[in-house]
Amino acid sequence: MNRNRILGVAALASIVAALAVFLFVPTGSAQASETKTTWTSIATEMNSILDEAVALFDAGDLNTARDRVNDAYYGYYEAKGFEKVVMAHVSGQSATQAETEFGVIKKAISAGASGAADVYSHVAALKQLLLDQARALDGPAPSFGQLCWNALVILLREGVEAILVLGAIIAYLVKSGQRETLPTIYAGAGFAVAASIGLAVAINAITALAGASQEVIEGVTILGAVVMLIWVSNWIAQKASASAWTAYIQERTATSLASGSVTALAAVSFLAVFREGAEVILLFQALRMQAGTLTAPLWLGAGLGFVALVVVYLAIRVLSLRIPLRPFFLVTSALLALMALTFAGSGIAELQEGDVLPTTLVSGVPHIDWLGVYPTVETLSAQGFVLVIITGLALRALHKTRTQEKTQQKETMI
């Protein structure tokens, strides 16, 4: 077995080991579940805190009112595992909707008297949503098939983005004859797995980190990935013409390749995996809370999820070898640009949840988690900004490519 395969197997083994630990080792959230506390009772407590926040708002104590809303969100919705369980058993959209409502309420409270109508209406909507989520969670115990399906969906939902990015980068390196650089990419992904496990452990060990700090870490990481994805997408797009690629191959040296382009690609692989890793582990903890001692469906779902991700990865590798050079580079560049656009929305949403950025709702815009689309001015503005940058760089790359092709044609005629 060559070094590349050894690194790949080691990374896969790390993920399986992490899942094993978090499937079988009790956690703080799981212990809370074992006390027979129902999700409805937790939702009722959150609603009482929200009522206190409204009373404080009416009394003019805006800062304390905001603090009480944060207490309900960080101290209950996140710290008690409510958010993760909703994501695992209800839907990611439902969890995102609740998070958005918390943000809107805090912004409305800060606005004072001018935001009163929004405070009352959104608190009422959030209270009902929390109760609806709790009742869904307190319903009949999930069946073997439901648990298996949820485990499968979690891995697919959280893993496909990372696999698409990694698959595109690796296929690009293989197609361009740079197989010797693959260990660097695998190493970036491997370090990300280790970092994800470390972050998940820290979140469980330090209750406070499960609040704003976690969201800020995730948000900054995702936005870092956006910058790298835009850079790599543009770099690949500029090599779309045969002449540009030939010139690059002739000019590059082993030293410049190792210290420049591949380092950036490794950084992208790290950020793509790290962005999803800890989330997978924490969501599997939420599944374990609902499953109790019934862990077999979780393993089965996780296994099927891994198989599906491997199929996606292999499909990218196999199909890439059959696509002509120019279309391949253009498709790869477009895929990475789409990932950048998606990550931009997700990153801003995380910072909103971490109370770093405000939340301003936009009516008529749906929640589309897998595209990072959320109905807020801040997330849509960030995506619009990224789209402008991507479009501008794409047009610049297209102009550069056409200029190079015309120059080459003139030289050929001479």
C-alpha cells in the first residue's frame, strides 16, 4: 500500500474512532436526558425566560432583557443539546429558524421602543416553535429505521461539501500529473479530523464553549475557507486554456509547487474538513441521546453514509479523468466558487448566532441550508459580495485566457 493510501486509510480510521467514542461514551447532554427531563419541560423553561425578557424590555431594562434571551439560547437551546437534537431528528431548517428568531429578538430589543412590535411578535413565534420542536422530540421513540436514516443523512449533509472540495482538488492534481503532491492534501484533511475531534471534546468539556465561542470559532473558520476557495477557484480558472496550462507546467519547479499552490490547496482541504468535522460528532451525540442503548442503527447509518461519501469521491475521481482539460478546469473552478458562496452564508450565520453580527430578516427568502441561504440581510449581503468577487475574477480570467490564445495564434501564424 503506497503512502497516499495509507494516509487516506488513517484519516478514515480517525473518523471511525471518533464516532465510536462519541457513540458509546456518555456525555453531559446525554446524562441530562437520562434524568427523564422531557424536551417539552426544557422548552417551557426557555419560554418562561423569554417572558422574563419581555417584562424587562417593557420595564426599559434593555441590556438585561438581551441577557435573558442569551440565557435561553446559550444556557438551554445549545447547552442542553436542544439545537443538535432538533437538527438530528426534526430538521436543520427548523433549528436554523429558531436560531434566526433568537437573533431577531435581540436586535429588536436593542432598538428599544421602535422595536416593540417585533419583540412581541417574534417572541410569540419563537415560543410556539420551541414547543412544536419539543413535542416532536417527545413523541414516540424513534425506530431502528429512523435512527439509521438520521445517521445516514447527517453524514451526507455534513460530509458531501467536504468530499466535493477534496475530490475536486485531488482530481485536479491527478489530472494535471501532480500525484506526488497528494500526501500534502491528505495531511491537511487528516489534521482537520484531529482538530475537529479536539474541538468536539473541548465543547463537551467546557460548557461555555458550547455557546457564543463555538459559533464564533465556526464562523471565522468558514469565512477563512471562503477566502481560500475563491483564491483556488480563480487560480484553476486561469489555467483553463491549453496554452495557459502548458506555460504553467513549463515554468513551475518542484520548490515553487510545494511552497505555493499545493500549500494553499492543503489549507483548503483542512478548512473544508474542519468546518464539518466537529458538527458531525456533536450531531451524532444528539442521535445517541435519542437512541439510548440502541446503537446498532447508528453504526449501520454511519456505515452507509461512509459508503455513499466514498462513492461520491470515486465518481469525482473517475469522471474527472474522462473530461477534457478545459471543461474539467472550468467545472472544478465553478464547483469551488459555489462552495465559497455557500460557506459565505453559513459563516455569517454562525457569527450571527455568536452574537457578533445583528440579524435583519428579509421576507420571502427561504431557508436553504445546503446552499447557505438564510433570510437575513447580513447573510445575503455577504453572498452577494462574494458573488461579485467571483464574477469579476471569472471575467478577468476569461479575458486573460482569450488574450493568451490570440497571442498564441499570432505566434503560430508567424
